[in-house]
Amino acid sequence: MLRLALIVFTLLTRFAAACDVPVFRYALERWAGDPFQLVVFHAGKLEPSLDAQLAALESDPDLESKKVTPNWQIVRVDTSKAVPKLWSTLGATVQKTAVNTTTPVAALCTPEWRVGDEPLWSGELTNAVLAELSQSAKRSEVSRHLLAGTAVVWLLLESGDKAKNEALATLLSTESERLRNTIPEPHGVKYDGVNVLSPLPIAISFATVRVAAADAAEAMLIRQLTNGEPITEPCLYPIFGRGRVLGQFHASKVDKGLLEETAAFLCGACSCQVKAQNPGFDLLLHANWNSIFGEEAVPPPEAKDQPASKPEYLPLPKRKTPKA
């Protein structure tokens, strides 16, 4: 799957100007996370503490560069009034699952969600649930590595087979050290505020984050990664930029060549500068990405201009709601 993605990516590079900035750094500085949607269905006023927690986690256009929120949009739907057509079917489906009819319910939808699709998650919304949806310990760990300038975070989703888990972890450790010493450091990259926007040093570095499939505290992260599919063997997810996952790779398919190919791609010069033309999908993370710019002014969002020639797009697998 990765080799196919990289072939498609190579085709896409013909339609964009070259850039010496590595892919991982270009993505960190310029590619905001695709927005999820948290749709909250409630009848009348929300309980004050939940309402306040939602307000703290929803973006504010007037404080865009200062307020740190997850990459989601919070949509409040008051069911005591006429429900907008966009949310009526979703709301009816979600409300059927509620045990306590007086408790608000919510649906978390991926950036790819369209009317008629199932949400990534749905259920009763409480303060505790809202906190679990917005962030988790392992997602925070991934964010910290990326904010520190780590080129690639290898997220290892462990299965119940301890031997296979350790074998993949050992391979990642050994190859990360080798690749760190063999992939050439970027040359000719200037910290000029034009090509490189942040004073954060650029270095070829890797980190491994391990997540147990049975970790209930990471249920939301695992749902995002697996699309609800059963975990039959360890899986590897290369993560870069602001939490963009390049793809899913089963342990049985991971070898030195695949890791080298992945690292060379993400640490190589960024030729395709439009995010939508790159393979992968974004995680829901709660991190202060603008902190990498220090006291400098936050740059404007990535330009939406498309290349004149029409590229070929790599279809991404549709995320599914896990089966109970």
C-alpha cells in the first residue's frame, strides 16, 4: 500500500514547484489538521459545567492564533427546536442509543464524513466523555514528539501477541538508529521565515509510541487508526506533521525496506506542497502547534490554489464505526 501511495505521490510532484524543506517540517509548519465535527444533540439548555467545557474546547475565529483547541468543530443542535436537515438523520440515530433521555448525546464525525455515513463515535455526552474524546495520554505523547521536531513518530498498535509486538518494536528501534545516521541531513534549507517559518532545528529523528489494543483509555485513538477493524496482529502507523498518519501497515508486511522507504519520503524534500494531494489522514489531537513559531507571527493558512494540471488522487479507505 505504501509503495502505491509513493508512486502516486511521485506523479503528483510533477504538478508543483520543488521545495528544499523536508516533508515532515513543511507539514508541521503549514498543514493544519483536517477538522472533525463533534455534533451535540440536546433539548434546551445544557448543564452549566458541560456547556462551559464545550465552550473551552470550541474554536473561536476571533482568537484563532491564541486559543488552543482540538482540530474539530463543535456543532450544537437543540432538539427542542427544528433540527437542521443536515443533522436530522444522524440525530435520530444517535438518540436511539441513549439510555438516559435527559442526557445530551453526541456524534464525532471524521473530516471525510458525509450525510448518511456512520459517525466515528456516538453516545451520551458527559464531562468525562468529552475529556476522553478531545485528548488522551498517548495522543499527547505523539504531539509532544512532533512539537519537538521529531521527523517521524512510529505508532505501534500492539496486538495480543507479545512476541510479535516485541519483534516489531525491536525492528523500529534498530532501524530508527540506522536511518538517523544514514539519511542525509537537509542541505540548503534556510531559516528565513519564508521557506522555513519556525526557528525549531531541523533534524532527522524518530520516536516510537506503543499503544496496547486493550487500553480502554485509548479507545478513541484506536478507533481512528483501525476504522473499527479487528486487531489480529501488530500494526504500524507512521505519523508526521501535525498528526498526519501516512497509512496502516501490518507487522507481517513491515521490513527494513519499507521503513527506509517511508523515512526517506518523509525526510526528503517536499515537492508537492498541497496537503490534499498527499496520502494519509489526520488524527484528532489537542496541541498548541503555533508554539513552534515562538514570538514570531503565526503564518497565514496554507494557500488553497490548485496546480493547473489535474493530478491523480489516491483514494483513502473510508473510516467506519467499530462494531460492538
